[in-house]
Amino acid sequence: NAGVTQTPKFQVLKTGQSMTLQCAQDMNHEYMSWYRQDPGMGLRLIHYSVGAGITDQGEVPNGYNVSRSTTEDFPLRLLSAAPSQTSVYFCASRGEDRLSSRTQYFGPGTRLLVL
Amino acid sequence: AQKVTQAQTEISVVEKEDVTLDCVYETRDTTYYLFWYKQPPSGELVFLIRRNSFDEQNEISGRYSWNFQKSTSSFNFTITASQVVDSAVYFCALSEANGGFKTIFGAGTRLFVKA
């Protein structure tokens, strides 16, 4: 299993540009989520999904869109990038059965710089 | 609303010292999970331990131990005989049933272990 994969690893954008951060998992996990990590702020939840076709907002959803058309993929879209979105983005997934005990496993992260 | 507080921003110790990382959480739910993750300088997030709200038994894994006390809403993490390789940022996290078990993180504690 590849686990949770994220692409790209690093991206530079200009203010106003749009882009999609890709996230995929091959563990058949129902739950997936996106976090951003900023210095001194820990990881803050952006959006999450409890299954294909179902998404919900986290703590800091503004400026981001998500969709979940398949179990495997959970892309994060920035429609009009702003310097405040400069951050490291982590995608995570977890199983919902008792064995997994709701432990999230994280991708390697995407470092985004918005100029 | 769920909240996780890690009051210690940075801790610096000398190798072989014991160190305790504090975690205090807030939740109105009776069913929840608590987690600790490690983020070494390489940046990935590594799962360390999970505890559910119905299991207050403390756990030891090698040099790591965890003290879960519902009476004080704390889930502290102790590293015994610290080593340079323990240098990392450590995150405490909470996932509660009310809200679909979405996981909220504390701000993290950066641990420096000096040789």
C-alpha cells in the first residue's frame, strides 16, 4: 500500500491564481481530511469528508473548496490564492471500523507559497 | 466545542533527562479519542498513540509513557531518558463522537534534546 499520497510536494503561486492540491489513499478509508499547518498554530482542519459525496467544513474553510467523487481521492481547491494561504497542507485518512479506532494517517504534505 | 491546549511552546532538555509534555483537552462528549503525533524535522506526521475515553489505563512503550486522567482532562506524554532523536514537534489531538469524530489538534510542543 502506498498509504496517503499528496501532489505536488511544493508549489509557488501568484496571488489570484487557482490550483488543486491532490490527495489519494489506497486503504479504502471512508474518512479523509485536509489540514493546514502554520508556525505556532498547530494543524487546523480545513475540510473533511466521511465518504464519497459527503463533505463538511472544518475550522478554517474559507478560500478552499473540496469534493469527494470517489473513496480514493479528496482534492483541495484554491480558487483565488492569497498570501495568507501560504502554508504546509496535509491530507489524512482513517478507517471507520473499530479496529482502526479512528486513527488518522497523514500524507507527506504540500508546501505552498503564494506571492 | 472541542479544544486541545498544549501550553508548552518549546522545551529544551539535555540528553538522558526525563521530560513531560502536557496536554489538556475540552469536550462535552463522553465518547472521544485522544492522540499523540510526532513531527520530526523531516516534516512527516507520525502516529504515536491513541486512547479512547473509556480506557484510562496508562500506557508505556519503551521510553514513552502516557498518563490519561479524565478528572483533570489531561493526556500527558513523558519521554524517559531523552535522546537527540526525540527532538521534534509533538502534537496532541482530540476526536469526539459529536461531530463525526473530526480530529482537532493542539498547537504543538517543540522539544529540543541537546547532546
